[in-house]
Amino acid sequence: MPTRGALLGIGNALLDITATVDEDFLAKHKIGLNEAVKGDADTQRQLLEDLASCADVRRSAGGSGLNVLRAAQWVLGSGDVCTFIGCIGDDENGRTLLRAGEAAGLQLACQIVDCPTSTCVVLVTGTQRSMHSLQNASGRFSFHRFLEPPTQEIFALAEVVYLSGFFLNVCTTTAEYVAKAATDAGKRFVLDLGAPRVVRGQAATIKKLLPFTDVVFGNDAEFAALGEILDLEGASPEDVGRYVAASPKTPSGTDRTVVITYGKDPVVVVTTGGDVTRFPVPPVAPEDIVDVNGAGDAFLGGFLSRASRYIDVPSPLTDSLDDDGKRCLTSHSHEGSDPERRASTFPEDGTAHRRILTFTTQALKNPMSSTKKWKQW
């Protein structure tokens, strides 16, 4: 079993405010279907005023990095394994996030600042979602406070360090420090690309991080953007994945794994030797999908839970999904259309929900087929 604090995530913590709207509402506020907008305070205030009359408005813990760690902790089931570091405000929204983390068994080591907690309005239309985020406290993350002994003690416990790509818009100094420090200490460093706009906007930082990265995770659009900044003109996402997997690694001689998701299409895994494996995604009936908000975060959380679980396994990774697969989340198909189960929420009884991404274990069985390979991962 993984040890206390074995999985550390660093990212942005936001309070999600989720509501069901129609396309006319999106058009009124000039937000596209399935679009993610980094907005301003006035626009979000108007959004919230217009949502005041909606019956289906729910507040929950959010932010990609926090969602991923909550999903990983939910899959693992045992406490004290996952720790999240971010920055929140000294307000009720921030306290809501702390309570959500505690309820999930997640350790939150957040910096607290005199500033409103960041928020994200999630507008659900059918099975699609559009987002309007407002970065307040999350943008005040301090590298100097990260270097203080309490946080460094948490960092020292970690075996796997996950960095959300969205955090690159907050503090590149911390990101670069974490990547190098994790590598120097023999930890595994996992980078989630976040979004195409993050990749293009933080090209210089991503290029600095890649040599230290053991796992690069993203969807096809993000890898297409990665190809652009790496001057791989016309390369497909899979070609970009091959290039990244084979790129120089620090320390030399160690392996890198690249994971590319394609929505409902097979997940592609590329390893340092150029091997490509495709893992079919079990279909989910449209009527069983609540919405797609946080589905990618839950998928990555499932992947990281497997990574942390097998840290000390001395034998080949031959575990199946017969037991743990019941606890793996896909695209919020778990409670039909009940609005109370929207956003990144997790059912208490994992055995009742069989629609799983079997990739999370299969992908770890294939490229990490021996203890030696796993430790070089």
C-alpha cells in the first residue's frame, strides 16, 4: 500500500458554482458551448446575478489540480495518501474547499491569503459544459512560502509529484523548482498539460520542465499545441507523443511515459522506446452521462492512484480491475441525471458503478512490466 503523503499534487484550488442553463443563456453572456473562459470580476458578478433565480445551482470543490487529487484519494480509499498544495482565500469559499478536502480524506496544505478564493462558474448545457473562471487567491501563490519547512516536509514525503498545467499561469518559479527537486530526490514527476492555451502561453516553461518529466499527460488538442511550440509542423498528436517520449531525459537512461487521451476514442500510451499501445475506452450511453465537467480530471486521478499504489510493489504489475476497477470514475455516469451528483462528486459505494476506464491499470501493467522499469519510470 502507498505510504502517507506518497502522492502530492500542486495546482489551483477554485470553488465551482455549477448550474444548468440553455444555449440562449450562453449566447447572452458571449460564452461558447464547451468553452473555458478566463474572465473578470464584473462579468462573473453578472453571471451569478443571472443565475440567482436558477433552482439548480450547486457549490463544490473545483480546480483541475484539486479535482485530480480528490479523484485519486477516492479511488485509493485510504486516508493520508494524497496531499494538495495550492492557495485559497481567508473566506467562506476557502473554508468550503478545506471541508471538502477533509471529507474526501485529502490533506490540504494550502497557503491562505487575504484575498477572495478563486471561483469558476460551470454552465452545463445538455452533457456539455462551459466555464468562466476568476483567478483571485490561486494567483497569489508564494514560492517563498513554498520553501518554508512545513511545506518542504510535505514535499519530502512524496514519491509521486503531480503538477497541473494551469499552475504554470501562476508561478513558473515554483514549477521549475518542483520539477528539478523531484528529479534530484528520485521522485516521479508528472506534468498535465492543462489546456492548449496553457501550452502556447507557457511554451518556454514547458520546454524547461520536459527533461525532468517522467509522465506527460494531455489530450489530443494539447499535444497538437505542444507540437507547435516544439516546431513539429504538421505532426499528429501521436507523432508529438513519440517525439516527447524519446526526448532527452534527466537523469539520462531513465524512461518517460506519454499519455494522450482522445475523448471516447482509445487512449494512446507512448514509452521511451517508441512503443505505442492503445487502450479502448468503454462506451457510456448518452442517457447515463450527467455532464463532462471534471471527467478528464477524474481519469487522471485514477491513473495517479494506480501510480501511487504500486510504488513499492516488488513483483510484476499483474493486478486486475476486478476489485479496484469498481472505484474508478469516468464521465459522471454514476448517478444518472441527478443534479446533486453534478460537478466532481464521487459515489460512496464504488461497487455500484461499473462504467470504468480500464486503462488506468492496463496502461500501468504494459509499460511498467518489471520492478526495474517501474523504478526508472
